[in-house]
Amino acid sequence: MGVTLKDVAEAAGVSITAVSKVLHGSGKSVRIAKETETAIREAAHRLQYVPNSVARSLRTSRTRTIGLVFENFGSLSEGPMYYVLMLDGVAQELFRNHYRLTILAEVSHKHVGGALSDGRMDGAIWCKLPMEEEVLAQLAQSRIPVVALNTEAPANPLLTYVSCDNEGGARLVVEHLYALGHRRVLYVMEIGEDDTPDATARLRGFRRACQEAGLPFSEDDIVFWDRDASQFADWWRSGPPHTGVFAWNERVAGAVLRRAHESGVHVPTDLSVVGFDSTPFCETTSPPLTAVRQPILEMAKHAARILFDTLDNGPDEPRVFTYPCTLDVRGSTAPTSMVRRTRRKPVETSNGPILDAERGHP
Amino acid sequence: MGVTLKDVAEAAGVSITAVSKVLHGSGKSVRIAKETETAIREAAHRLQYVPNSVARSLRTSRTRTIGLVFENFGSLSEGPMYYVLMLDGVAQELFRNHYRLTILAEVSHKHVGGALSDGRMDGAIWCKLPMEEEVLAQLAQSRIPVVALNTEAPANPLLTYVSCDNEGGARLVVEHLYALGHRRVLYVMEIGEDDTPDATARLRGFRRACQEAGLPFSEDDIVFWDRDASQFADWWRSGPPHTGVFAWNERVAGAVLRRAHESGVHVPTDLSVVGFDSTPFCETTSPPLTAVRQPILEMAKHAARILFDTLDNGPDEPRVFTYPCTLDVRGSTAPTSMVRRTRRKPVETSNGPILDAERGHP
DNA sequence: TATGATGGATAAAAGGTTTTATCAACCGCC
DNA sequence: GGCGGTTGATAAAACCTTTTATCCATCATA
């Protein structure tokens, strides 16, 4: 079907070896005369020779391709925007270094080893790694290097992790809301996500920051955003004492905003809302969403560079890279002094004294 | 490095052929006894054999991989959302059929043939195909089938196209705004995009629909959204007579919305805004954006299916599949009767009579 | 007892590249 | 005239799989 080295060799009246050497520089000890070289180049150009990467990969066992593994890709356009940002960051760095990107999705945990070891890629970046010990062990023993992106690392990591300081990010939220005068903050969790390492870390950070600030925090301050948002609706109907809401991710935060708007609750005057993951999406909501930013593009690029390094210089010990988060303050948060007293009683004064005593902490 | 057929064969005390037959069903005329088969399976499992897809691809010249080509991928997270939707649709259909997806970007036009013919993929989907004749000719002669997605087809297509009725979509906008009473509508173009087939088709549809409705339309009714939006600002400052704006794409429409908001112009009471490409993004703007919807997920899946068909049954004549557009009416458009007369003079009456005479058309 | 199926299995080629080892020719030099 | 060194080039193995052709029994049939 395609033009091969053999075809070029025949056309130029030389050996395959010579053509390979000239066109791809392969073979250290092979020497070619200037005239032969030009003849070969001419023939290759005339025949429109295109090297067969598959054959080359078979020989060199390098594909110059990196796999990006998503647990559930079907949600890319519906899911949170940072998935797109991860993809974007990884892709940019790969393309810049002339690597190719292939996307894997719905890799069954049983065949995880096979999917990564079939020779189609040189390395893999795993987004939102699951926690199952056995899966992790399999990945660590995989024939190709694997980096975990955007997943909280366990205590004794078997792989290299690139993640953000979820706990610290949650703390930023508490500090921000505290500084604005908020004294009761609701944490909105998502159903089905509550046992992921990231969600756990965020909630932990939130809890601890509240404790240290002397803010009351009980299980009643956690509510789940399920599909029909019934828990949230219940909470809302009961005339909640909270003046702030921290949504565990961007999408839920957007949903809270919309729900508030529908209920005639004005953000930020009636309620301050903060989300996790500051993305372009947060700029288009109304009001724009205050959110924790993890430098996801940078992180994604870093993950790719780690793979390059491993491929060039051999494997390294598993390491954990944790990126600090920052807070992008936008229009969805405001001082409690702005709260209209119409809908709820001004709870912020009741906790005032306690807070003054503890001010040093956060 | 990896376990090969040979290893399994030795472990089971049989030939490579036998193992290949049992594990992959290859070789029509090869027959294996039940006991031998179980022995082979046992050995394969014990050694954790993983077939080498690269070697297999070399032999069969099939990779079960489809390439998705983006002209400029770097903009995925910044660019319009329908890029993500295209990717999502293609990916879903590929994965459903156990194909793999690899992403190509920044394929230089000179090496376009090489990038597609190096054996790494069985087919390609090209998003936003350029128009250059020579490139198209190269693609058509490519070793693998190529389908153009989301690109207006030329008169004599060399490839199969899956696109939407851009012209009809633009007409929907005119009809919608006309029905709401708008009589002067501004078309907002994007710099650098104005010569793409899609943009041309949209503008053409807009022009024709205006003509047929008897709406005045001159070159003054087209304005470019450049980087600092200076043209748009000029237009705006001059106290434009338009009551409606049609932005050629989603992102520009969003920018117009924001600009209007900053200028204290209320959408939709002061101005109606319509965009092209109705995506999740349009639901998060304030107000939600009325926009033309092309069934992009369906189109993307269709493109993938065309490739499957070509790969299974051989090439077909180039065809053009044009999907009709619909209009998602959201909050950014309203009847002109709602226009507050404070900021601009009521231009809609001046054209009234002409319109009544031509009412039958749209 | 040939003949012909049939079941069970293997050898070997092919696919396109990389790379090592080998070879021929030539030159210069003792 | 034999030796070492250099230049220019090639043959052939290896990478791992698929697939065709071949082979050897065995067994039934004429």
C-alpha cells in the first residue's frame, strides 16, 4: 500500500540500510557519500515516501505517544471545566515536544495493566486516579511510567502524583468568608463523590479551618447536592442560618447560584457563594463566581514533563508534587454587612465575640 | 521486556501459531484440541501475557485508532465550547465501538499527507478544515479515509462532509428577530475568521434573509470584533440604530453581552443578542444566550460512523451531510416593544411600512 | 489396500524499520 | 608486498504478530 524504504532503495539503486541512514539518521556506523545521499533524498521525495511509524515503533519500542486516562470521559462536555483544562495543558506540553496524545476512557480496572502495556504508548497520565490498592499496585508495576494528575496522594505513594493542596484551598475559603464576617458556612457536597480523596481533603480542610477559627461546624452544615437537589431544597426551605456556601466543586457552585436566583435570593447580598476550581466557567456565571484556583494548566504540563524525564533518564522514586491553591475573588462573595435583613435573622452577631477572641488563628 | 507469544508458547510447550490462534482467534485453518487450548490459556494467564498492539498493527495494518485533527488545539479551553462538544461526540462514538482516539494538532499543511499516512491511525476526522485546494486534494488522496466535520462543503467536494446548515441557521436568527419586531440588526464578525467557509455561509444567510424580509442591510451593518473590540466600541459610541445583534459565534456573543453590561445597556430590554452555537456556555451567561443550535454531538458521532463504514465496506463516493439548525431561544432576546426609549431613537418605526409590504417572505 | 477426509499442529513468510556486523576497495606506509 | 586505516556500502537479524501452506497421524470408505 504505502511506499516503503525498500521502494526508495530500489528507486535509488542502493540498499535499505543506506536509505534508512539518510532519511532518519539511524545506524551509527553507516557512512554515506554525498552524492548517494542526494540521490536517495531525490528518490524519496519523488516517491513521496512516508515512514511507517508502526514498524518503527515495533523496532524501537518507542511510540512517542502519551496516553491520557479519564475514568469517565463521557462527561467531558457536561462535567466540570477543569477536565478540559487538564486535557488542554497536557496536550499543549505534549505537542510542544512532538509527542502524540491518545485518550483512554472507561478502562476497566481489571484490564488496566493490559491497556497500558500493549505497546501503544510510552507513558500515561491518569486523571482522577481511583484509590483501590490493587489497581495502584498494578499501575506501579506497569511496563510504562504512569503519573497521577489531580488526585490527592496517599501516605505511601507508589506513583508520582501531581496535585493541588485541596486542604489548603478549602482553608482559603474559610479565611475569605471569615474576613467578610461570615460565621456560619454551609458545605455542599456532591452525591457519589464524597469518598474521593479530593473531596475528603477539601472537607477536612474546611472542618479544620472552621475549628481553628472557632466557627461552629457540625454535620448539619454539610448538605448533599443530589440529582433533584432535594436536600439542598430542604435546607433552603428551613430558613438556614448560613450566610455563606462553599460548594465542593465548580459545577455544584453554579447549580447553587442558579437555585438561589430562582428562589429570589440575591447573591452576594443575601448569600455568599464560593466554589472549588476557578475556570473560565466562573467568569460567565452571574454573578461571577468566587472560587479556589488550582494551577491546573501548569500541573498538567508538569505531569507531562515528568513523563518526558522518566522516558529520557529512567525511572525515579515516586514523588508527590503539591501545588498551592489561590482564591479568585469575584462577585459572588460580599461582606455580611451587606446582607439584607429581610429573609433571615442576622446570625453573624451571635458568634461575634467568640471570633474576636480567636482572631489570631487563621 | 514484555511477555510475547513466543514466551507463552514455550511455557505451554506448543507453537506460536497455536497460541495466536487460541488467544486471538487468528488463522482460519488452524485447529486446536480442547486440552491444548486450556493449557495455553493457563500459561498465558500465568505469565500475564499482553498482546503487543504495535506488532499486530504492523501485520494487519489496522490500528483501531481514529485521529481527530484540530487546526489549533491550543485554544481548547479558551476557544468556543463546541470544540469540546465535537471532541466529546467523536470520543463517545469511538469508545463505544472500541476504537481509540488520538488527537493531532498543528499539523502543518505541508506535512498533512505524512501525518495521516504514517500508519498510526485507520482514519481521521478533520475539524474546521481549511479551504486550500491543494490541501484538500492531498487529504482526498490520503492512504486513510478522512471526513470533514463542521466545515461548509465546497461545490464539488473531494471528501465526505458532515456540517450544519450555517446559512439556514443565520436565517432563523433573522426570522426570530424580525418576529420580535427588530428592523435593524448588526452582524458581529470576528477578525481573522471572516474568510472561513462557515463564517461566509452564515453571513450569506443573514444577508439573504434580510433581503427577503425587506430589511435594510449594508456594509455598515457588519462590524468586527477585534482584540480590543475597538470597532465595536466605535459602533456603540455612535449611538447605533440597531436593536438587535447577531454574533457570528458563541464566544463573540458572550463578549458582546459583557460589553453591553459594562456599558449599562440592558439585554434584552435595550438590545437583543443572538449567537451561533448553542452550548452549555449559553446557559451560564447572564442573561442566558439565545443561540443557533447545531446538533454537534450527533454530527460528531455521525462522522465517526462514516469512518467505521468506510473501513468495513470500502470507500464510498464523497457525500455531504448537512444537518438543520434550530434556534434555542433564551433570555437575551425580547420584543422591541420592550425597548426603553432612553438611549436610542426608536428606529423600528421608520422601516415599518416597507416591512409590512414584504411580510410574506420569511 | 489404496483413497480421501479430517483433526491437530507447526514452519515459515510477511509486514517495515533499525542496527550490528561484515565486506570491498582504496590509499599510504614501512 | 603485506599491514593498518578509512570510506562507502550492504546483508541479515531482530522486533512480535498473523496467516498460509504443509505435514503427520488417524480413521472411514470403497
